[in-house]
Amino acid sequence: MAILCTRVVMLLTILLSIPLPRAKCQGSSEPIPPTSSHVDADLDVHLSLNPVYRELVEPKQEAIVRLDPAAVLDGQSAAEQHTSLLRLIEEKYALDRFLSPSVFAPHALRMEREKGSDGWVAMRVAVIFAAEGRLDAISSSRFVNQLVPVDDEAASRELLASELAAAGVELESRDPQREFFHRVRGKLFDRVEFRGVSRSYWTQSEDSILLALQFDARFDSIDELRATWERFERGADGSLQPVEDGVFPGGGLFIKITQLKEPTDRLIVEARMMLVEPLAWFGGSNLIGSKLPPAVQSEVREIRRKVLRESRPH
């Protein structure tokens, strides 16, 4: 299923929730204001449907990874949806321009960073954009699995039943096509390699689809599945050598796709993400954030193309 890998890490710096200083955005993106941390359980139906999403937006008090809830909610009228969108894009664009069916229409991007007291930096990102398409045309696990791209070179695999049992983990979903556990290994700029187990879960309501993913600390008791990282430097012979390692604090994301009431052939894609980056990786510099805006723009356009292809008659 969807896995946090190299391409994703460019998106994996995408969704956050704690108030942080706003970073500049490039290209056709605009900043997104933070949403309220209050979650309306009556409208946010995925809270009761999706356990991974619930853990991300209603985490335990000691949790580092926490995200703002989705802003465009199920059951809203067309006017309420438009009001939510205008609030998110801070009225930087006329609504008809933001909702343009063009692959090159603008998108909104917000990036924030916060240094923790325990030697980590929280990188949070939020992205929202419109895409031409229909929810019923993309309501399949095959399509949802494409939303977070997988790097072919990343050594990732689905966990075995025996590995789940060893960690005392049972699937919460009765549908095996909705919940997945993967052993993940990703690289950042040939300088850092991280590993861990990601848990992903996707749910569907009448108005929306939501995919949520997070690193799962329940596997940290198993050596080969523990979330860890290594930092590399080039040796005298030019080869990369490990010089430092540690425990990977993890990250999480969700992507929600909601059908607009008006225009009826438009979808709103809202993505929120958090990556917890140890200071030892890049010395606290914003290296990942500096690479993110053009990568996000590329991914936004690619998702629009995928949605449009799925929505056309086959």
C-alpha cells in the first residue's frame, strides 16, 4: 500500500498541526491558515471510521506526531464548502480560479518547522487543491494506493502475519484491502536512511475518501522492525559510510478527497503531514523544506492527471 519513501518524503514534509513560523512558498502556491484543533465528530465521519486518522488528529498527550483535522467536512452545503476553501486559501485567489479544471491551476501550500526539546525538528506541511473528477470513479483501493507514490528502489514490503503476531498487532479492519502494514526503508539526499513500520488505513463515506498513514511504534520491540535511522558521509574513497545512528521518531500523513457540491465535477484534495527530523540529520537546517515546493507542485499536477484519467469513461 502507500509507503513513506523517497518521493513521498518530498510530500512527507507536507502536513502539520502545531502553530509554527510560516515558511515562504514558491510557484503557484499560497499559504494555508491553520484549521481549528477542535474536531466536529458529527461532520468528520472519518474519525469513527479510520483509526489511523483518529490517532493523528486526536493523539495521546505525550505523542509528538499530531495533525490538524481536515477542514472540508462531509455533509457541508455548497456554500459551506466554498467558505471553508476561502478560509484555507485566505482569499488569495478568486474561487473560480482556484477551482479551475486545469492541471496547472493554483494550489495552496503551508510549511512550518518547530524545534523540540529532545533533539528533533517537526516539519509540518499542508496542501490543498482542486481536481476535475468524480468520487465514484476513484473509489477503489487500486487508485487510493497510487496517491502516495512508492519509490521502486526503496526496500519496502508488506509485513507477514507472523510479524504482526510477534508484535501483538491485529488488523482492525475486516476488509483486508483497507488496512496495511509495511516495512519501510527510505533515503534522503544520500545522507540519511530511515526504517520502520508504516500502518495505512483508507476509508470512504458518501462524500469523501480518506487515506491515513503513520509510523507504528508497536513494532519497536522487534529489532528488525524498529524505527531507526543512519547518517552517512563520504569516505576518502568516495563511498558512503555510516557515521551516526539513532531512533527514528516517525511521522504521519492523511490525504482526504471530497466531492464538491458545486461545481459537481470537482474534487478537493487536502493533505496534511508531519515528519519528525532528528537534528543530527542536517544540523537543524531546512534542507527538506527547501526542496519541497517544486516537488509538491509536480505531485499536485500528477494527482490531477490520475484523477482525471480515472474519471473519464473507460
